[in-house]
Amino acid sequence: MRHLKAHRKLGRTTEHRISLLRNLATSLINSREDRIVTTLPKAKELRPFIERAITLSRRAASLDGNGTEATGVHLRRQAASFFHAGNHGRAITTRRGQIPPPRSAGVAALRRLFDELGERFKDRPGGYTRIIKMGRRSGDGAELAIIELVDNARDKEAQSTARKRAGKGSSKKKSVETRPDSATKDKEEGASE
């Protein structure tokens, strides 16, 4: 029995599992749509992993005006442990006169996490991700899920269209309500004549 065992092992050793979560976190932060498709157990394990990193960036965003610079650097270095290091071997592979290779996705994810996502979630106390179940994969029957960041561009568009529809619906009701009033006025005018 697995009493008080909090996390899933995902059929991997500890090192492999941590590497998998770092790769998934990097993919989620770097994705243009703010969402990735993975299996449901991986998504459920990724959620607390990535939310800790987002919380660190949120703290750094709230410190910008009144905190010390050292605290911000410390939070950035703590968050870097959630992604793979991007500079390993960069200087060795570059020879004189060559263009250095681009930084890895982990460095880009860390930059986006602190520059963009920290500001986006600055006032949100938690719950930065959502998991949507998609059904089963046809090949092996594994449960698939979408894990996405909340308050993304799609959510904002959906909210704005819902507000527009609600606004149009209320104007239709007003126009329908005015018609019966005019009909009763016509009846009253006919009765008074």
C-alpha cells in the first residue's frame, strides 16, 4: 500500500522523472498558445511543479519597486532549478570567428517566466494552470489532457465575446419589451376613439 505517498513515479527513476518535469515545464512556458498536450498523470504532476516556479516569479514581480536587487536575483536562481541550464558547453563549442549557438529553451523559459508571466499573475494568489481532459489516445489508450496557463489570450477573447453577446441579448429584450407597450397603446387609442 502507498499510504502517505504524495506523488506519482510515472514509471521512471528519480533523475529521469525530474528531467521529464523540467522538459514539460519548459515546453509549457515557451509554448505560444500557453498550453501543451500530455498524458493525464504527467499533467497532474506538472501542475504543482510549474506553479511553484510561477509563484517565485510572482514574488519577484511584486518586489520590483521596493525590494532589494539581491532578493530578485535569488528568486531567479531558485526558479532556474525548475528548468534545464542553458549555457553548458556554450563557450567550448564556439570558436574564434563563429557565431555562438543560441541559448537553450530553459534560459528562454526563465526569461519569459520573469518578464511576462510574473506580471500577468502578479495579483493572482494561486491556481495558474488548468487541466482539461481530452479522452483516450488511439494507440495505447492513455488518457490525454491539456495543461494550460490561465488568463491567456484565448480566455480574454472568449470573455470579451461573451460580454458582447450579453450586451446584444439585453438590447433585444429591450426592443421586444417596447413592442408590447406600443401594441397596448394602439389598443388604448382605438378604445378611446
